[in-house]
Amino acid sequence: MTNTDITFPEGFLWGAATAAYQIEGAAHEDGRKDSIWDVFSREPGAVADAHNGDIACDHYHRSADDVALMKQLNLQAYRFSTSWARCMPDGMTPNVEGIRFYSRLVDQLVAAGIKPWLTLYHWDLPQALEDQGGWANRDTAYRFAEYAAVMHEALGDRVRIWTTLNEPWCSAFLGYAAGIHAPGRQDPRAALAAAHHLLLGHGLAAQELRRRDPGVQLGLTLNLTVPDPVDPGSDADVDAARRIDGQFNRIFLDPVFRGQYPQDVLDDVRHLGLEEFIEDGDLAVISEPLDLLGVNYYHGEAVTTSVDPAVDDAGPTPQGRPVASPYVAADGVRSVPRGLPVTGMGWEVQPDGLRRLLVRIHEEYTGPAGMPVYITENGAAYDDVPDRSGFVDDQDRLAYFDSHLRAVRAAIDDGADVRGYLAWSFLDNFEWAWGYHQRFGLVRVDYDTQQRIPKASALWYARAAAANALRTPGPVQQAGSGPA
Ligand code: GBH
């Protein structure tokens, strides 16, 4: 991290992101029915302290104030997700009252001059569809395309940027293999079926949106990682890194950009039947051309297969019940700490991983397709300590944003076509299995009063957005405690 001022290319988009279940609350209002996260949150040991999204940030009742705050913070774009269970509670039948909430929100954003960026699926499948097999059931992909059509009918005149899925890796492998996320299943075969059906649903929805609206900006958001072998001289470690890259990154990138699954991944998972789920024509649907790729990046990882009992690789876990590995064909592969600084989640702070990732994605996938990339999420949880007025002087989070934005700028210098950055997250919110114990917000939420108080990072970010430039040194580097 350096102290020089840097400027972003003209038109670089500055914004922030959230997701429906993490902020809305109003879980049982206006016809909304259970999603898999409502049900999962009620299972003993699934979410820390049995927290749930019943109330969350009460954004459902406070969207006007929240949009006013976004405007005050100079956000140019707001990435939110729509709740399928609110808009089509049984997964199939539109619920006018639920949809009306998003129509109002979009009007509020447009009136404030903030670009609405809609994600159709951020993990909250209607439980009614899970009861029929969820994403492991091929039908869910077709229901998803119908849902996309219903949402576009209601909002397409005002929302011009649509992403289908947020992080299908998490939905498939944390939800169906590890059991860390809803629906909490631990079935590697179902996880691979889910991965394929998520991709198919993405493609069907993309085709549907394109057919209805040729001018729509269409995208998909993937969470990508940067796996490095612990020992680059060890064949086993190099193979471990290949497997993680395959099962995390390329299993989604290759079908979308190249219309085929990577051969090494097909070989690794053959015993789990991935190929049985693929029907003729699926890959043509999945590779429907897009207008942008959304990249969510939090950290990379050093991977190995060698066992060192002195190293505790488990990290902190929020769950009271046993979880499995999300990697379905990577026996013995583990991520080990490199001694980098870590966030409150225990995730390593590695901004150069973001630069390398963006350059690699540009060279191998988006560049050849002539497609721009947006950072659709990046951010950090830290132990926030509010002062008596509720203000949080979060120099650690500020430094995280600063260093990662510098990595984005460096990737642009290296040729990557990155057009914008959406910070995760606008508000502190329901951090999935961690409940309310982890705070990612630019803005503090007091969950007793629902008061919103911008943190130091938010004030810093607002200035950066307005200037389209970073003018740090932040006090953290001066104190010598920031990331190297
Ligand atoms: C995003 O996913 C989500 O889109 C967002 O809703 C969420 O609030 C935000 O991140 C913060 O968590 O288990 O130690 O091996 C995060 C994607 C992918 C990042 C898996 C952590 C594994 C860490 N995550 N990765 S570990």
C-alpha cells in the first residue's frame, strides 16, 4: 500500500451492494413466504446464536431513508437483490404486493440519481421449491427463468443492469455439499447437480431477459479465488491448487465463456455424476453472451495436501453443528495461513490477489469476449468499536478498501477492463451463518434502534467516489498496523 494519489478512469462507477435476506426483514409481511434461509435459520446450530433475518436492518420499511443516505454518501450505483420468496412466494405465482416494494425502491433510487443494479438471486430460494429438490432439481432452472420474466415485466423499464445469480459456488457447494449455508445439505452429488442447474437457470434467464429487452445490460456475479500452491515445487501442492481453481473458478467460468466444462474438473468429479445432469443443448444456453462479468473478491488462499498438525486450518466457525468440506473432489486439500493479516472473518488480507485475479480473468475469459468487469463485492468485517455517539473509526476497514481499490487500479494499468467497484456492504447486516456477529457495513446499524451511522470508511469512500480518486494516506499506515 502506497501513499500516492491515484485517479480512476473517467466514468468509473462507484457504488455499494447488499442482498435481500441480509437487510430487508419483514420476513412475514405482504404475502412473503419462507425462503430456504428462513427455514435454515430455525435449525439448531445452523446460525450463530440462532439469529435470523426476520427483522435484519428493517430495510423493507426504511428504504426511503436508506436511499437518502446512499445519496449523501455519493453512491452512484446500488446493487441489491430481489427476494424470490417475496415476489413469488410459492416459487411460481407472482405476489403483487411483494413486487411493489422493489418498484418503490427503484423509483426512490432513480429519483436520487442512483443507478439500480438488480441481482435476481442472492441465495434465498423459495422453500416451496426446495421441498421439490431445490437446485438439485432441474425444474428449478425453468422456474428461475419465469421469475426473471416476472421481475423484468415489473422493473425492466427502470432497471437497466441485471445480474442473474450471485455466487453460484456458494449456493451449490456451501449449500449442498458443506451444509454451511441453506439448505444445509451435505451431498456432493446434489451439489454438482445444483451447480449445473444454477448455470442452466442463469442461461435460461439471460436468454429470457435478452429476448424481452435487447438493450438490457446482462451479467453474472461469481466469487472467484486465487489459489496458490504452498510449495510451487511440490507436484501435490500444484495439483491441489489446480483442483481448487477448477472446482471454485473454472467450473463456472468455462461453461459461461467457452460453452464447456473444464476437462480436468469433469475427470475429477466423474464418480459423482456431473455428466449425467447435462442434457443436449444445455451448454449453448449457459454460454448465452453477456454484457459484463461481476467479480466478488474477498481473499485468495494458499493450498496444500500435506498435513501439519501444528497448523490449525479450520479457522473460526460460527456453527454449532458439524460442517463438511465444500470441495467435492479434493480429498486432503486444505488452505493454510500465510501469516498475512486477517479480517474478523479470519480471511487473509491479500489485495495483490485481486490484481492478479483481474488480470488473469481478462486474459483468459473476459478480454477475448470483449467484456467489461465490475467488482460487484469487496469488503471486510472487523470488530467495530463505536464511540458514545455510535461513530466507528474503522481505519482497518478503510485500509482494506483503499488497498483493494489500488489493486483494481493496478489491474487496469495491466490491461484489465474494470469499469466499477461496488463495496460490500452498504449496511452492517445479517452475515449468513455468522448472524449479526460480523459487520461488513460502510454504515453502522444499531440493531436495537435501527439507527444508521456512517463509519469513517463511509466518509472516506464518499470522498473517493466524488473525486473518482484516492487521496489517502490513512492513519492506519502511519500507525504501522495496516496490511503490508
Ligand atoms: C459474499 O460471499 C456474499 O455474496 C455476501 O452475501 C456476504 O455477506 C459477503 O460475501 C461476506 O461474507 O470458509 O474460510 O474457506 C462471500 C464468498 C466464499 C468468501 C468462500 C469466503 C471461503 C472462506 N465467500 N470463502 S472459508
